[in-house]
Amino acid sequence: MTTVITPSPYYVDWAITHRCNLRCTHCRGLADSELGTGRALTLLDEIRELQPGWLIIEGGEPLMRQDLFSILRYAHELGLTVLLISNGMLLTPSAIDWLAGNGVGVMLSIDSPDASTFERLRRGASFSIVLRSAAACARTGILNAVNFTLSRENAAQIPGLFRMARDVGAARINILGLKPCERYAEQLLTGTEYRGAIEACCRASAETGVRFFFDEPFFSVAVREWRCPYSPDTQGSAITIGGEPGCIIGKYLFITSSGDVWPCSFAPRVIDNVMRKSLGAIWDMMQRSDEIQEMRSPRRKGACGTCRFLNECRGCRARAFRLTGDWLGADPACPLLADLSPVHR
């Protein structure tokens, strides 16, 4: 197998804490530990050496860390482009002003435009408080996007989501696939439902003017084949990679709260831990891993292996592994293979 080395990760996604003030139904959960302040700061030095396009700070809820602003300030001093993912409950006016003054963009997690659905999915959250946080971030110019985790509980609410985003001043929505969690197979959309969600997003975007990114490897092929009215956002997104076809496993880094490094925020495959090795050494190890190279290759089994869109998509590797037990298995939720999908039959 030819080894393909990516010089720098497209971006680094760091779950800086496992602690959270909410109990979301789709939470993936994290190890009950986090890096101390000293190691967190030296890790930022290592991230800068890798020269990623940007750094995502998430959790848990990152604002639960008392040293968060010290960490963000140092990241800013290093010249890193930083995006913070928050549930919005702890974004006080002073916190928003601080983030704006230190060049930190914000992505707010809002999984429904309906208060009752939102508060059922994000247990412990207040819909009104989160909307106020979103509007305040938009006014200060730091609201990068609204993040929406797609599931069978909220897929029908996509039109309202776009109207809500427009009303609070959000220019962009990131539609995120459901990460492996409790009731995962039950809440994951089928291929047919994914097609409906993609088409609904395209229509809603055209009607509201709110741009969106759909974080699925099959998305670009799907909108082209179905001739959906979709105009890519040329400003880009902190979640997806413009111009990069298909699954990007192994082309960026996900760092868990305990310091484990994964090849994708969906894929619980530990490469190593930053308490044992430098991030640069782990990145090099991942790039040279035969297993990761195989995941990135066009070698697939089942329906993905014979799909005419294989080189453009390759299917979600983390989802295939979770549902089939095989990193090279067919993506069970692909809408391009909807008739073959075994999920929810």
C-alpha cells in the first residue's frame, strides 16, 4: 500500500474537558479526566508546530474549565485561529466580550428550533437563554455557526432551524451527524431519511439565505446527483473541509479530555496519548499507520466497494465500524445506497 502523508492536520479538535452542565441525550461521553493547565499550554505549542488550519476547543462544556481563558489567551498569542463550541448556557456578556477581544469565534449547539424538543434533547438547558447567547454572539461578530446534531427526533424541524438561525443573526449552520451514543442505531437516520434531510436543508437555505455545511462524506455527491439548489459557502466552515471529497478520517486530529488522540471525533480508535508522546510524534505515527492508510484508501467492502461514487465519498468509517464492526464495511446510512441500507429494516 502506498503511504500518503498529510504534512499538517487540516485542523485540531480538542475536547478540553469532560465536565458539562447538561445531560444531552446524544452525548458520546468522555473519560473522567482532563489535562492540567501546564500540559494544556505545552500542548498548544505542539499544535502550533503542526500548523493546522485552525483549532476547535470543545468538551463537555469548555466554559466549565476555570483556566479556559488562560488557555485561549495563550492560543491567541501563538497566532492560532480558535473556534469554541459551547452549549451557550454559560456565555455571560462579559465572557462574550472577552472572546470577541481575543479573537475567538463561537459555534453554538442548538439542536432544535422548538423549545420543548430542544430542552428534551439537551437536558438542563434553557432554550431562551441559549437563543439570547446566540443573538449576543452574532451582534459582536463572533458567531461562526449554529451546530445542529441531526437525529430522528429533530430531522423534521430543519425548516424551522433555518428560520431560527436567520432570526438570531447566524449566517451559517453546521449539520452534524449523530456520534455513537446511547440508542445510536435507533436515532440514526436511514438513507432515505438522510436524503429528505439534505433536500430540506437545500430548500430552507435557498428560502432564508442562511448557508449550511452538511458534515457527511456523501453530501457533495448527493446534491450533485439530485440537482439540489446548493451554493457552497466560500468562507468555509470549522467543521468541514472545502474541496476535500469524502471521509477525512486521519486527516485531522481529535484530542479527548484525557489526552487520547483519535483519527476522527467519531472514531474511538486511540492512536496514543499526549501524556506519553508529543502531538507531533502521534501525528507522524498516525500518518504512517497501515490501519489508518487502509481507512483512507478506496478499499471498501459490501455496497460501498462497488459504488460508482466510491472515490468521491468512501462512506463514514466511524459509523461503519460502530454498526458493522468493520472499519472497511459499507456505510449503513448512505442515502446513495438507500435501498441497500440494513438500518431500521
